Amino acid sequence: MSQHRPPFTLETAQEKVKAAQAAWNTQNPEIIKNGYTVDCIWRNRDRFFSGHPDIVAFLTAKWAREHNYRLRKELFAFRENKIAVQFWYEYQDGQDEMKWKRCYGLEDWTFNEQGKMRKRMMSGNDVVIGEEGRWFRDGVDVDEVEIGEKHW
């Protein structure tokens, strides 16, 4: 994720977002952490933490609960060393009878000069969708799914 460095252009901001999407869809915390500074500050919903060890622990616990995770991120806005992202992801909740859910959210990212994220702020809301409500089914490219205006 650090291939592109600030100041961002429309093209490099979009590429940064899709690189993050690809990394997160691996569900491998050891890969994902490399896009962040070693002391990166995170807020994820109501949790605050920082640093690679906490990021890896958080993501490991996240995917122990969130099964069949599929994520899409889209550029919302950018400026110099900041990017805002809108995202949607679907998963089966291992702590809620494996119900299908979709998270709708926004992220605020701040990058250092080397292009690593030094701050990540995430707000998200989960909605029960059921099997019939899924967008990101097996074999479907998440970037090809039409997401209507009411979901933006």
C-alpha cells in the first residue's frame, strides 16, 4: 500500500484505495500491517489502539468472528496526504448464529511522506441482510457489483 506517496492525485488516491481493498481481502494481518506505520493510530468503531502488534491482534480477532468476509472500498475524497474512503463489506457473524451482515462505513486515512498510513479512523454500521440480500457472492468481482445511490 505504500507504493504511492503524498501528495496524491485522483489516480494515485484511487490506486491506493484499491490496493488497500486487495490487502484487506486477503484477511492476512501480517500482510495488511505493512501498509501502516509501526506506530499507526487506529480508531475502529469504539476501539482505540496503535501499533503493529495491536493491529495484528485486532484483525486476527475480527476474522475469527467475521467469516466469508468480502470488502469493497471506494474513494470518497482526497487532499495532499489524506484520503477518505466509503466501504461496504459482507460477512457471516460467528457470534450471531452465522447471520449474513453488511457493514456500511467511512474511513479517514492520513499518510506519512513514505506513503504508509499513520492514522486510520473508521466508523461503520452493521445491518443484517440475509443470504438473499448479499451483493458479494462467491465468484463475483466486488468491483463489478452495482451499488445504487441509496447505499452511497
